Amino acid sequence: MKERVYNKLVRDSIPDIIQEKGETPVFRTLDDGEFARCLEEKLREEVEEFLAEKSLGELGDILEVLEELAHSLGWTDREIRQAKDEKAQRNGVFRERLFLEKVIEEE
């Protein structure tokens, strides 16, 4: 019998997909603290994959993880959008591609 060890957070349908292939998944449900840590690890993983591949699918994975991370912290989609909009209103967005090199203090 051969085993592949993953030890990582996966999407909800993955156990079913594995079973459909005739394999047996071994999984458990995470508690709140483990879930938060695993979401953070998954976010790092997905960002690295996006930076390597620059695909729309990988970008979608990042958004999925970010939304679930926010929900696990108790924030709603509406609150997330509101926080984003407030920050954009206060500090702007990134469309002008500004790169701050330095600030010169006046004496």
C-alpha cells in the first residue's frame, strides 16, 4: 500500500474527488486555531503559485482563501468591501502606478 502525505488544508470537495479515483482520503476537521493557521499557510502557498504562474485561476484561489480567512475572523463580505472602499477613499488605489522613492523633510 502506497501513501502520499499532504498535511494541508484542502477544498471541501477534495475528499470526494479522491474517493471517485478509488483512493481513500484520511482527513480531519480543524479547530478554529488550526483553521486560522492553515488558512494563512494556504494564502502563502496560493500567492507563491500566482507569482510563479500569473493565471486567473491562481488569482481566484487567492481570493477564495482571503474570503474564508476574513469569514473565520468574523467579517462579512460587506464589511470587507466597506473596509477596502474606505481605505481607497482615504489613500487612493494603485492605478497611477506611483512608486515612492523617498521623502525629503523640510527643516
